[in-house]
Amino acid sequence: NIPATASGLPEGVHKGPQLPDGSYQVSATGPVYRGPGAPATGPRHHYMFEVYALDTKLDVQPTADAFETRANVLKAMQGHILGKAVYGGLFRRPQ
């Protein structure tokens, strides 16, 4: 639920599930965005960010399981998607 008026995503937001604008941050390890975490050795990790434009605000609360939360969000989005963008990147921590 990033507001339609948002023109960017700020750095350094507080840790916790709900942000002041009403949006949520969730990762596979808890209620916080961690960013890329690939090690310095080995292959680069692939990261995919999916952004959807919806015609409604969703009322889906995060669960203890990030994968369940994702499934709930995708289900709630059905019939409300106006557009979608995917941004992919590769990352490996500098040595």
C-alpha cells in the first residue's frame, strides 16, 4: 500500500512492520526490509522487485510467515491490477 502520491522510497525508514504512510515492509525473515544480502564469495544473487498499480488499497495484515503474507496479498490484488513492473538486479557483497 505505497500511496499513489509517492515519488520514491526513502532510505533509513524505521524497522517494524507498518510505516507511517500505512504501507508495510515484510521479508522472509521478519517485518523489515533487509536489502540484498549475498556473500562476497560465490555467484551473484538475483533479486526481483515486483511493483503493482492497483485501483484500490488492500487491507491485508502481515502474518508470521512472509510467504503466506505474499500469497494473501496476491489473492487480494486479483481483479484490481492496473499495471505491473518488474525490476531485476544482480548483487554480490564487495570483498
